[in-house]
Amino acid sequence: MAHRNVPYFDHNATTPLLPAAREVLLQMLDEAWHNPSSPYRDAARVHRKLQDARARIAEVVRRAAEEVVFTSGATEANNAVINWARQRLGVSALFLVSPTEHPSVIESLDQVSVDYLRHLRMDAAGSPDVGHAEQLLAESETALVACMAANNETGVLGPVGEIAECCDRHDVPYLCDASQWIGRLPARDLPPSAFVVGCAHKFGGPKGVGFLCVPAAGRDFHGSRGGDQEHGLRAGTENLPAIAAMAAALEFAEGHSAEDCRQRTDWRDALINTITTAIPGSQVNGRDRDRLWNTVSLTLPRHENTRWVTRLDKLDFQVSTGSACATGSNAPSHVLAALKLSAEETRRTIRVSAGWETREEDWTALKGAILQVWRELESDSSSGTGEVISV
């Protein structure tokens, strides 16, 4: 069955495989299937291709090649760094974490006693308070600070440079989940002293592969044991076809200019201005902070977000209610809760997230579709066929 060509606005959940990545993936599946750790010539050829992909990714993120460790994705990398930090200093050191982190960070920290877990204070837009981080670092021994580069629900950018400086002053490891940043904003701007996490399927690569930048200060890091792969930092046979495709996708994404970002920011803002003007009471979460050019978290004045998503899907527009990792959960978004939205407001929030292939006409068409759905839902409510949710 042919794939439906519909306007896709859920890139923060996953992205379509880029043609350049697909070409490399298929080629490597045929030509580079040997185990790169085996001793014969064909395996050595595969190992060279693996190292070439590592060097290309390292060049993009401005790291030494030996600092780039391949993983199965961001969840593994986040869990691995947290587990390493726990083992390194034991159970009596603090973990400082932004309350808007991805579930792969939040839930991994469930194993840390609440006595040693501190949430950083947030402003109304969902940006961590750097002064609070500095205060906590000065007061107590700290095992790790976790503060993501860009939020997956709101697109708000974290103060990663300032957090990194605080951590450097106090010689504390910094976990920077950059899954939503890398491939959309220049990876070279991420702090070189941090554990930086990238995930291929967020920027046009295949699923099930990612990378972790391990800084020089973390050379005692071990993500998993059972083999000497990845400089002994992460055991397991590397998936070269997926890794090579990831490198191709990353190079494509990083090839976009600052002007490309500005243009797409204008398209995003045109949608925001139209919707907030035409639908009184709608609001954009994190609007007053620097955000990813591709992301809009929109709280509507009425009607459940699942109804919005379903109606838009019927018009062939794909948006989401928030993090794909929380789909199927009835719990309110922890990200929006940290922004002081009520549980009822979070259930009126949708997320729009575009990609590099999203065109201006797609944004324009989405504006029209949202306004059409608003009129339909209001009509249903006034005729008694739909549920009205009070503001």
C-alpha cells in the first residue's frame, strides 16, 4: 500500500527517513554486514567505515572522535549516564534535574532517593533558573546535573551554556539531552564539557540508533559491559548500516543555514499570530523564550486535545497532544505542569512540530485546518453534539 502524502507536523516524535540516509542504509546492509570487531579483511573494511562515520559525526558536534559513542538512542544514553553517576559517587550525592526533562531522565531518577533529588526552579516559560543551580552546586556534593537543550513539548531552549559553566566551576558532570536540538540548531553550539545525547530518528535518520558524546572528564564512564566495542565504553556489536545512515542524515540537517532557520521561524510565527488572533483565549506555551523554529505548544480555549487531533487527522494533518512517550497515558503532561498549567489546560493543548521538508504552504494549510476544526467543534457544542469544557 502506498504511503499517504499528508502534511506531517509531529517531527518531535519522529521524522521520516531522509533519502540520503535511506540510500546509505540500503547500501551498507548489502555491503557492510560483517562484524566490525572480527579479525579478517572484510571486517576491517567495515571497521574503517564505522570509524569514518564516527569522525563525520564528531566533526559536526565539534568533539574528538574518541568522545563519540554509538548507542541505540537517547533513552539508552540518558539511562547510562545517570547509572554511571550513581555508581561513581554512591547514593549520598545530589542529582539536580530540570522538572521538564524527557521521561528517560525523569523515570531513570526514580531509583534515586527523594532526599538526594532536587528539581531546579523554573520560570513561567519553562526555563531553568541558573542561579538556583549555582546555589545548589555550591551547597552540596552533586553527582550530576540534567538539563535538556530543547524541550520536546514546548521547544523552549535550555540555558545550556550557563548550566555548563556552573558545572565546570564545581567539577560536576552535566547531562545535556540534545535530542530535539541536534539536527535543528547547530550542534557546535552545545557545551563541549557536557555529556551530549543525540538521536538519529529525530533528524531524518533510522530508529534505534543514536550517539553520546562523552567528555574527557568522563573517561571512566561505562554504558554497558560485555565487550570492548566503542573504546570499551559501550558493549555490543555496532549497527553500522544505521550508524552510517545517521551520519548522512546529520550532515544533511547541519547543512541548513541560519537564514533557513529564520525563514521557518517566520512561518511558525505566522501560524501563531493567526491562531491566537482568530481564536480568542488560545495561548502559546513558552512564547516569551527562545524556542526551536519548528515547535508550537498551543493551548486552546475549549475542547479536549484528542478531539482536535482526531479532527485534524481527518483533514489529513498530523499533530500530537504532546510527548509521544506519554501517548495513552491519562496523566497530565509533567512539562506543562511545570509551566503551572492546570491539568484541565494540559488536556486542551496540542503540539505542532515541523521538519526541514515542511513547506510554507503546509504551514498555511495547517492554519486553515485549525480554524476549520475550531468552527466545527464550536458548532457541535452549540448544537449539543459535543462536550464543552469550561475555561
